[in-house]
Amino acid sequence: MDFDWLFFTEVTLAALGNSALLALTGLAFVLIYKATRVVNLAIGEMLMIGAYLFFSFTAGMGLPPWGAVILSIIGGALLGAAIERSVIRPMLGEAAISVFMVTIGVGSVLIGLTELIWGAEPTALPDFMGKTPIFIGDAYVSRKVVIGFSVAAAVIALFLLAFRFWRGGVALRATASDQAAAYSCGINVPAVFSLAWMFAGAAAAGGGILVGAVGGIAPTMGVFGLSALVVVIVGGLDSIVGVLIGGILVGLLEAWCGTYLGGEYKMLATFSLLMLVLLVRPYGLFGTVEIERL
Amino acid sequence: MTMNRREALTLALGAGAAIGLGIRPSLAADDIVIGGSIPLSGVFAFAGIGIHAGIQDYVKIVNDAGGIAGRKVTYLAEDTAYKADQSVAVFNKLTSQANINLYYSDSTAFAKTINAELDRKKTILMAGASFASELNDSKKYPFQFISGPDYTQMFDILLQYVAKTKPGAKIAFVHSDTEFGRDPIAAGQEKVKALGLKMTEVIVTPPTAVDVSTEILKLRRANPDYTIFHGYVLAPLPEFMSQAKQMGLATKFMGTFWSMDNSLWTKVGEPADGFMGVMPYRYYYDTEGKSPMLEKIRQMRPEYQSTAYMQGFLTAMLFLESAKRTLEAKQELNGTNLKAALNSLKDFDTGGIIGVPISIPGNSIPVGRVYRYDAAKKLMVADSDWIKVGG
């Protein structure tokens, strides 16, 4: 039987949409870990808040989608700053596991607040991406996939450039590599922490809008953050490039397995990849290998 | 007075605990007691809140009318966050505090976990939010029942509708890779064959799937006349429907009970137009025929009530009808007698909650109706008569 290359191409292109969502959410994990060494398990819930803010600005207040996107991203950034200042900063110096547990608590609080403010019912975001399908050659691609992938790629590229060339980005990198040295160079380390959480909150809110546009919104949508955690571990907890490559790898693997083996094999394939990468490269494909000297 | 962070936290926790504990209704020795492990928070909260209100309202209607044989009905419930261990903890707590006669369970997992305890106690009749086919076995689950058709019977109703509307139609199933999602799939495939329909594809989605673009491509290849979803509430149904329309796919989409709430689809809007599914109950706004209970509900609550509300309301009605019949027969209120009273229901009038008289020969009510979402009217409208299937 001839292999259907057109179908394979369509599946591969569709996989890039999922890759983009995973990578953008993973980026929020990486931004926080890179600067503060905190694994923030509340990222999924921060993403959820971004999606709900967009819902309120569009469906509730009738703002145009572009305005709602900007306000939601600002809201996400403010949420990130608020969490950092009120909950995370007082925990500085505590054991990593304590901070980790606190982020789980923050996630639960955000879910509770969402249920109180917006209710527990799942709902759909107003359509703001249009419905006309896109064809690349003969291959069909969903419009949301194209938009999601373009946005994620642009945002990741922006952060890569910022970390490389922008003064604040350099301060983030310096703080990540050695906090004491960064202090002695005059870098305001607490402000850098806040900045990292704000960027992560903004990225998560943007990711939330895209995830919500595809899958709808519900107080349970934060579970998507855990899927992105796999991508981050595969790519490397402190690598922005790693998150992009990890996202594409996981997205493609899931799509090909789901299509040719069946949807029940998706998780199996993803977690097999995770174990394989951790066995070969315990810090992820692009993560920094930390050497501790006694 | 200034307050430090620890004092403020203690105060907040204290206030939260006070609200959480609530005020318990006073309990007399001869009260008929309905207990409940209710998911008022967590992933199933959207349904739990409606179920809770439905049970409360029916209990109020009965008490306002003087109770059952002069005995007041009390409803005791606590939040479980839809976690089976929490549901068990609530069950143990409530049954140790009161003489519970009837119990509402929040999940299949809890219904299965607590079954041995129900068998041991023999004092409680239980029903709940689960429509799992496995529970429709009166030998294995003698003190439980389902307030509607089980999931296999729901598929049966949908497939009978399809076989009548378009004989020989091509069918695809899309289900989540969960116990809930897998429930009716194997039996459904058998039914497709038996009804002379053609199975073209079974698509499985992981429980956390958001983007389903690749699954939609598979569906396009299969090109079914009808696609039946199971194991979801809302997502990823709208995305399937919206992309299928973009691709020009003519398939009609169908779902089962938990995907059938009208307010869910109203928020989806135009892409929801034409979505069909099986409903064991009438909708809040249905006015056809005689429906005194729906009228009563509309008087009590002028705003739309969900399908989960209807489920809770009907479950309470069946609970208390069983209690009434048991007391009328001058029998003790225990699990065995309550279940026998429930099974004695023959052509029982639910006051319009279900559009036809019902009988419960086993553990389920094997009847339902196909509704279709009309985006212009923003309403689920009836698309078939009530369909009875094998009990």
C-alpha cells in the first residue's frame, strides 16, 4: 500500500500547532527557573487566569480582541509580579521543596478564585482567529495552528534576543548564573526576580489565550501546564532554545504516534521520550550541566 | 491594632473554616436522611453545584408538602472536590453522624469503592452522578441505581436514532482515553454492526489533549455520516466541529449526557449549530405536554437550571418515592426495602422531568431522547421521540 505523504504532511503541520502551545507554556517555566531556580507548578493556573482575563475583556466588556490580548498579557504580568512579591520572595532561602510546594498551593488558590469569580462551568472563548482554512500546497492546516505557531515562534525569538542583547536580559542571565556575583555588580536581584515572574506571567497569559482559543476554558485547564513540564524537562529546565526544540519533538512524537498507532499511545510515547532523555542527558537536551564542588 | 502576617493568616483560615463548616440542619430521630458526597469544587464542580441545588429543591418541595408520612426529609452533604478518597471520607463522616437512608455519590470511582460497604451495611440506597455501564448490574450493585440510561444504553439510543434516520450510515466514535471515555465503546461497536450501520473509525484522545488537529485529520479521512463523542464535557468538541466545518466535512456530531447542557453550547455559539445528543430528561425551558414539576422548578428558580440540576432533582424524587412506598408498605427503611420499592416503579410519572412514564426493572432507566442544538434559537430542541432500549 502506498504511503499517503499528503496526510503525513498535514499531520506533521498540525503537530506544530500543539508544539507551539507546549513551547510557549514551557517558556514561562523556563523564565522563572532560569532566574530564580524555582520550579513553578502554578504556571498552568497562571495560563488559565490569562485565558479568563481575555474572556472577561472580550465577552464581558466587549473590547476588541487585540485590546483584550494586550490587557490580558499585562494582567498576566501583574499576576506574576504579585505572586513573586507576596508568596515567593518571603520564601527565599527556604528549601527548594518548600518553594515547590508553595507553588502548588498558589495553583490551588488560583483555581478556587477562578471558580468563585467566573464559575466552574467550561466555556468557549469568542472566536478571534477567523475560520478560513489555510492550504500549504495541497496540505490543509488549521488557521489556529498557523497563528499559534507563528505567535509562539515570534515570542520565543523575542525572548532569545532579549536575553542576548537587552540590559535587563543580561541582568537575568547574570542573576541566574551567580546571585552573589550579580549583587556585587550592582544588579538589583529582587527586581530581577520580579521581572522574571512578570515575563513568565505574560508568556503564560499569552499561552492561555491560545490554549483557550483551541480547547476552550475551564478552571481545570491548568493541567495543560503539566504537559508543558514534560517539554521543559526534555529541553532543559533553563534553556529557551531547549523549550522550542522540546516542544517540537514532543508535539511531533505525539501526533505521529496518535495517528499511526492510536491516541492511547500518545502519553506512552511522550513519557518514554522523557525517560530516555533523562537517562542520556539528566539536565535535558539543552540544559546547563551543573557541577557542584565540595 | 496592627496584625502580623501569622495572625492575619490564622484569622483568614478561621473564617474559611467557619464558612466551610456551614450550619447543619437540625436532625430529628425519625427524619428521612439523604446524604451526599457532592463535588462542589474541582473538575466536576460545574455539575456538582447544579446537582446540589436540584436535590435541595426537591427536598424542599417534599418538606413544604408535609414530608413523607409526616416525617421530615433532611439532606446532609459535603464537598468532595471530585476525589474518591474524599468522597469516602465524607461518607464515613456522615454515616457516623446520622442514620443515612439514601446517598448521592459523585463518581464511578466512589460508587465502586463504597459498594462493599453498602453491601455490608444493607441500610442505604445509593445513586449518583455516574452513568457507568458497570453499575447497571443489580447482582453486583444491589443497593445502587442510575437515574437514567447507562452510557451503553445512551449509545444504543443514539444509534437507534441514526439507524432510523439514515439506514446504513457510516459511524465514527471519538472518546477520551479514560475509564469514562472507554465505557460504551466496545458495546457500541457491536451495536453498530447489529443495526446494519458501518463503523469507520474509533479515535482516542489523551485525557489532557487540547489541540486535536491531528485527530480531526483522521476523522476527515474516515468521512463518517455521524461522529459520536464520549468521555468529554465540552472540549474538544467545539474544536472538532469548527475544524470539520472548515474542511467541508458533512458529518453530524453527537454526544452523551454530560455534554448536553444548553448553557455550554450557548456560549460556543454558531459552531455548535446542529450538535445532537442523548438526554434522559427534559430541559428546564421545555413546555410541551404536561410538566408540573418543570413548572414548579421554574417558579422556584426563574433562571435557567442545568442538566445536572435535573439529574439531582430526579434522583431525589426517585429516592423519596422509594422511601414513600417503603413506608406505605409499613416496612423498615433499609437498603433492601428501598431498592425493592424503587424496582416496583412501573409507568411512574416524573411530573414531566422525563417525557414518558418510567419503569425501573433493574439498575437504570433505559429511556432517552435525541436533542439538537439550534444556534438561532440558542436552545437544544427535541429531534426525536423518547426512545426506550433494552433494560
